Amino acid sequence: MADRQPKEPKPSLGERARHAYHAALGERPVLVWWLVSPTLVGTALDVWLRHGTLRYFPPRQWLNYFGSSLVSAGFWGGALWMFAVWLPTGGRRAKAAFAAYFALFVLPFSFFAYGGQAVYFRVFDSYVARDTIRLGLELRGTVGAWMSQWATKLWPAALSAALVSALVLVAVRRAGPSLRRAVPLVPMVSFLGSSVALWQDFVETKGLQAAPPDSCFLHGVVGLVHERIVSRAPPKGLSIRRPAPLPALVRPEHRPSVVLVITESVRRDVLCSTPGACEARFLDAVAPERVGFGRMTTQASGTFSACMILWTGLGPDADFQAVHEAPFLWEIAKAQGYRTGYFSSQNLRYRDLGVYLRVGGIDTLVSATELGDTEDPHLGAPDERAMERMLEWVGASTEPYFAVLHLSNTHWPYRVDPALQPFEPHDADPMKGDVRLLFNHYRNSVLLQERSLSSFLRELKSRPSWADTALFFVSDHGEQFREHGRLYHLNNLFEEEIHVPGFALFGERAIDERGAAQLRKYADRRVYGDDLNATIVDLLGAWDARLGFAHASRLGGRSLLRPRLVRGEPVVAASTTSGVWVDNDPVYGVIWGDWKAVGDDATPWACLNLSRDPAERLPIPAAECPSLVREAARRFPNVPTSKK
């Protein structure tokens, strides 16, 4: 009888686990870390940039952070794993596929998502995300101008592209031999899972941004693709207007000419509204009689929305249809027999602002395109050219007119005159460690514009028609210089972005004594953009017909020429988004005197009180300002009422 062969002993549980471990992660599982090295670089970069704020993340945001890091690891690791296995045996096809992946994804992505994010963060105190990418795609020329301005500052982006690209090459080469016999279940599940998570886009594009910079950028790209493919949101943004018919208007016997001067990005503490209360180097000599609005407040921290409010009287909570049907001031003036004009150094090709103005009752429209010498799309044409063109137009006829003079040169990068730079030291570079250098550069720019404006006013006041002319000056919004961590505007609704200069200036016959007396009563009260709209409508002789305007129920502005019908301060809506400007992560608010209620799509309402907290550092819980929060929730119902 043949000897029986002894049975091989069954592998132990530990041996089976070890076999499964190697079958899943390769012969040397430690090498898998190479495949997720880009994620580790992103996390290390984030700790370096945001170490002071990451530790204050609440638990929910840390959960988001961990999840977004896993998404990054799955996206990088899954793709690199497959290439590591395929390249040694796949021949030319595999090499061509990897070359395309490397050139079309790895190089550009590592440029923008690592060092590029570091550069952007140094300036804006936030990472590039979906709304930033969207704007960049729509404003390719503008982004080109920014890139040229920052050309010497982009070395971190180039360095990161080289570093991450080298890591990718090393990872594929080192991990390949270990993974050849592994079952490719882990990379497939990881890549598929991360792709599904990216499609959900759970990383906020403002606020805390609970994700490393690479993951934040990746979520932004995929989120934008998702939005363009499946979004069914109601229309927003700019389109050709279809204004509703005006009601019957009665032409008044006295028709004063009216000028609305809108400047760009000027905050209240750099240009003096009220003579005597502060000093304006050039304005005080030319317009010492101006009536200042010391608490002039814009209801939006961006140009498009702020101008829409001035031109239509609607608040930023008005919808797309309303802001394209409500009458412009030019249309009201034209119906009253006025000549109408718009003279602007602004670049109207920016986000198609010119499309919104195309149908607007404007007889003569002149912008940066016609004025020329537009070296930077942000600055537009020289302001003086718009002023000169308007003065020529004013002198071409003796008929009453309504005109808007829209200035531009105080937008970043802030046009200056080398011979007029008293604020020292100054520097135009936003990445210098001391923000006071940039603020001084900005103040020099505002001073240049004040000088130009004073020359314009001197010439306008010398005309015989000045006696019958009323002029209103206002800035579209303010500008932040790190008071709340950021630069520029369209960030939030803090005072540095919405408290702006404003004043009225008028000839002896333009406004009667009673109206002038009423104007002066607003020297120390909040005055809003919709108030200026209502006041100009009153001067144009259409006040009594205002209730017949399209969407009149949304008009809340007060004529500053008439006695107040209601004591106290009005409650007005404010926002970074509106029917003409899409902000996918907006900040909403309502303002009532010294009080504000502020919230966004992820942050519940909280209040601020300027009399108690001028720096706006101490939010007040909603329970302590219930009536204001109720009004805020009525205006903006999508803001959560409590933390989730």
C-alpha cells in the first residue's frame, strides 16, 4: 500500500490575513505611500499656510477635512496605482496614455493646486475654489493681466509643479514592481469613491474651506463641471434688459440737470465727505459747500450689484427678472424730456456689464473702449478722459440733462501719479508682509482721483447751467485691507467694504431751501444706494408716479429731499450676490442703523452692533437680536437659523 501523502497544514488566520494584505497592497505595502505623496504635500503646505487657524476648526469641519483628504488620496493614488502596474507591460499605448495624463493633468494641476494656491492665499487669505475658477474662465483676459502682474511671484507655483511631477514619476517607478501581483481592487474602489465624492462638491468655496489646497482646487474644478452639466438653478447674472413700460409721467415745470458720480472701491476713511469733519486736500477748495453723508452705506460690496441698486432702486434681494425689468434712472429722465448720458472709464466688457446697459434709455454712452489708453482691464481708461468727454457733452446743448459719470482708476492695482504720492512708504505689491504699504499706495490712488474730480467739478460749476444742476457723489463699495483677513472687496459686509464716501453738491436753483434743509439732516444718519435712487427720481419729477413702476413693491428708498414719514432707521437688505452678480457662496445681511444681521448658506444668522463693537469682532447670538433676525430670514430664507 502506497504511503499516504501528508496533508499540508492549513494556513493560520494570521497567514491568511497577511496574504490578503499583500494581495491588496502589493509585496511591499509601505510603497503605497508614494502613490499618495501629492496629498501629503498638500496637507503639509496647508499646515504651513494655515497653522494659526486650522486648530480652531470645529469637529464637523475636521470631519470634512479628513474626508476631503481621503478624496485627494483616492484620486491621486488610484490613478497612479493603475499606471504603475500598466506601464511595464502596456507598451507604447501605456506610455502614450501616461504622457497625456502627465502633460494634461499632473503639470497644470500641480502648478495651480499647490504653489499657485500658496500665492493666491498670500493675497486673498483663502484658496482658489469653484467660484474663483468660474470667474477665471469667464475673464480670461483679466486673469492674463493678473498673471502678468504676478509673473515674478509665481515661482512657488513653478517649483511645486516640478516637485509634485517628480514625486509622481518616482511613485510610479518605485511602486510598480511591488503592485504587479496585487488585485487592483483598492485603486478601483478608491478612484471611483473619490470621483463620486468630488461630484458632490462638499468643500465650501469661502469661509473655513475645510480641505487641503489641492483638494480644494480639485473640488472646485469638478464642482464647476457638475454645475454646468446638471444645474437647473434660476437664471442670474447680466442679460439684455426688457424694461417694463413706465406709467404716465407729468413733466414738471422745473427740470434741474442731475449728475450721479460713481467712483470705484473707495472707502469712507480715505475721502472726506463732510467738510469741517475731516479734510479733503483738493475737494475742500472746490466744493466747500458740499452736503456730506457721513454714514453713506452701500448695500453690496461689488460694483455690479451696487450700480444696479443705484440705477433701479431695487435691493440686492431682487430676482433676475425684477432687475432686468425695473426702470433705469436714464429711462425715467428720458421720459421727462431730459438728455441722457453715461460716461465711464470702466471696462464694460468685464462680465458683460455693457450688455446690461445696452437697453437703458441712454442717448450717449462712452466707456473705456471709446476713450482708449486702457492698459489694465481693472483700471479701465484714465478717469480724466471720461470727465473731459462728459464736459464736452454737457456744453453741447442748453437742455436739461441726466448723466452718470462712472470712474474706475481706484480699482486694484490702483492708478497713481508718480508726482502725487504723499503717503509713504507705499508699495503696489499685495504680497508684501506689511499691508500698510499697499494701503498707502491705495490712498495715493484715491488722492489722484480726488484731484481729477476737483478739476471736473471746478469746470462744471463754472458753466452757466450749474445754477440748475444737482450732483451726487458716491462710491460703489469700499475696500478691505486685512481688517477681517482679506484684501479688496466682494468678501463680506463689514464696514470697510460697505461704508463709503458720499455727498451732494448743487446750484442755487437746483434744490429749494426745504429740500436742502432735509438733505443736511442726513449728515450723520445711514444713507443707502436706494435712497440716492429715490432722491434722483424725485428731482426728475417722477416721485408721484413711483408706485406705478415695475416691481414698485420692492422699492424701499427714501427721497432725501422730503421729510421722513417714519421715525427711526429703515431695515435694508445687503448681500455680496444679486440678480446681476452671481456669488455661489454669498454673504447675506440686513442693516438697521448700528445693527447688522449677517449669515451665509452654511452659517446661521448672527448680529453685530457698531456702537458696542466698532471693529465688528464680537458676533451677537441670534437669540439676542430676534426681530432683526426674523427680518433677515424673511429676506433671505435659505440661510440656516441654527447650526447643523
